[in-house]
Amino acid sequence: MTAPSSPKGFDWEHAGREFGEQLGAYHAIVVIGLDPTVTGRVAIGLARTQAIHRRVAVGDLFAESPPIQELVDGDDPHGIVDSFLYGISLSRIAREVPGAGQLFVMPSGSEPPDYDEILPNPRWHRLAAGFREVNALLVLAVPAGAPHIEKLVEAADGAVLVGEAVPARVPVARIIGTVREPQPRAVTPVGTPAVESKAPTPAETPVVESRWRKRGTVAAAAGIALTLALAAITAWLAYRPLAGADRARNVRCDSTNQASAACSTAGANVLPVRPASRDSMDTTNVISAPALPAVVNPHDSSMASAFAVELMAANTQAGAIFKLQKDGKNLPAATFARVDVQGVPWYKVVSGAYVNRADADSLLASLRRRNLLQTGESVVKLPYAFLVDSVPSAAVAGMVAGYADRGLPVYALRQENGTAWLLLGAYESLQQASLDLVPLRASSIPPVLVYRKGRPF
């Protein structure tokens, strides 16, 4: 593949800055392009925007991207390759960028990346989880032709395409958006009837397309339709190492003391990563577990609509969202919730909310008769959910659809007084619910945990 050409004066970093304003709910992004300079500028641009609010680390997986390399201070040649191959600490390879907020850069390393070995590495899942838990952002600039690039995108929250890069192996559902230069205005031949059209995009304005703004777009290089309606639940996705909630080896910075002087000192110069026991890339233990949420309606425990049908477990948030988009209209009280399996996030899709197990068994039988099941579905007990709102019944359809457009699996349960509770997720335990605390806050939804009650619409 050839590198994209750019019109003179087109500012790719500015384009990245504009796109970065939409990434507040993301925690691990793969920026894919054909040209190391253009791709690096976009990655740095979107990282600078987010670094105003939280810690951001930009990793160079080109061999080397000049805009990223220019920000590396010092002569130490070690980088991402050395961390993956030789176990060098991420805290050591991350260089803080002066005057750029909370921005860090991580160079490629002392040797070119071996994509066959590095990109499929399961450690990316643990790194992404670490960034998510502390509400930080990892940005990885990667060449479009790198082998196994789809494995890296799978471990992250999704990919941003730069220019005309369209990697065939990356699923459409994992593409967050594109950043590309404006298309030239077409010239209408003399004598051709005028056709009313919208005002053209100014040449100096970057063309930015995102699943937050529209449901689909067209990739210029291959004419592939990009369905961009998927969003990360917060932090769901996957949602994760560098934020103000990090802690040093002997300093605990949880929700009760994260504003203390000790925690501020610990977080100032530490790049958070997973504990060595869970991720051998690093020996620094700087991530604190979120505090368990409190249930606000404990008196409703005896009447909780806890029984549901577990439909599937997706290994990506996009897979869970796709299931709801495909079958959600036929599934009462359908949602999904994150669970961790050996440190790797999965997303369980469930339907139904019933006080009695027999009702959930009836739903399971009904779904089977309608050929909406595959294999392995079962009745489960999930008493907890996050309360998003309480609304009149007439407002349910519009509000649930609005949340769905944001990628949030909100559903409604009818209450005895005629109103409806809008709920998100369905959890077996407080520990499971705590996994979504940071993503919820990133989506501006207060984490109000309740016992589920009411009847599905």
C-alpha cells in the first residue's frame, strides 16, 4: 500500500485534536494509517486534546513515527518492543511531554517491532483493562499493513482510521471513526443543470467521521460501508494505565483518599500498569480496585426481579452491542454487563427480569420456539442494576432508543405506580457491578445501584 498524499498546509494534528474531543468514554484506541508521519500527527493530536483532562500515553508501533519520536526526551533507546520482549517497565519507557497536560509518549524501542509476536500478545488486554480502571487513555499508532492488527484492535476499544487506510482484517464494528483530508469540490461542466446541494466542507476543515455522530460512513479507498453506530459503554469498553486514581506500591489511592497528598505524589510521576502477578510486563503495582457500590433500595431485595436468561458471552463489547441490535426488539429487558474472566473482560448479554424463576424458564422456552437461541443459554439470577432514570411510560421508547444510539444498553421495567425505571446492566454481585463504575461516570451517568424491580415492557 502506498502512503496517502496530503494537500499542502493540511494540518493532520489539528484534525486529530478535533476528533479527540469525542473520545472521552474510550480508554484504548488503535490509530491506523499508511504513513508514519501523518498517522503519528493524528495520534498526537487526539492525545493532546484528552491529556487536558486525564493521563494519556501515546505508543509508537511504527518503526519510528517522526511526530512521536520528536517528543521523546533523552537518549534512552528503550520502548514498547523492549517492554514486551525483555520485561522493561512501562514506567521506564514512558516519557512525559512538558507543557502538554498529562501526556506521555512511548517510543518503538531499541529494535523494530516484530508484529507477529507483539500484536497478538494477550498482555494488551491487561493493559487496556488497566487504563480503563483508572480512566486513562492508551493511544497506539500502528501501520495499516501490520500482521495481526485485528488482534490489537480486539484488545482495545476500537480503531481510528487515518487517510485512506482500510485494513481488511479489522471488523467494521470495531472502527470508531475516520480522520481524512477533505475531498476536492467537484467541477460541474458548463450546461449541466444545477442541482441543489449542501454547502461544501471548507478545505481547511478536516473531515472527521465518528460513530458518535452518524450510524455509517463510506471508506474512500475501498468503498466499504462503515457502520459507526457502536459506542463504548463507558468505559465499558474496554474501557485503561495512567490516571489520577493510580497508586504507588505502598500507597493505596481508592475512592476515599485519592485526593490526599500521598496519592497526589504517587500519581505525579508514575505510569500505572497491572501488578506483576497479573501482567509480567511490569513490577509496579499502581492500580487500586474500585470500591464496592452501595445498593440504595435494600428494602426491595425480597421483591427483586432477579431472574433472567443469559443469551451469550461476547469477548468484545462490539459483539454484545451487535447482538442487541440484531435481536433486541424481540427480547424483553435486554442488556449486557461486563464480567472478568482471568483478567480479561467479557460481556454477557441477558434478557428478562422476573421475580419468579418459572417466568424466566417460560421466556427461555419462548425464545427457543422462536429460533432466537443458539446453544448454552440458561436462566441466571442477576438482582442488581444501575438506575439511570425514572420516567413516564410514554417516554420509555424514545429514551431507550436515545441511549441505544450512544451504545448504552438501557432497558425499562414498569413500576406499580405507572412509571418506568430505566436501568442499565444486570449483575450477579456487587463485585461485578463495580467493574462498570468508571465507565458509567465517563458516560455522565451517576452510578446508582439498585435491586431490579418491576415488569419488562
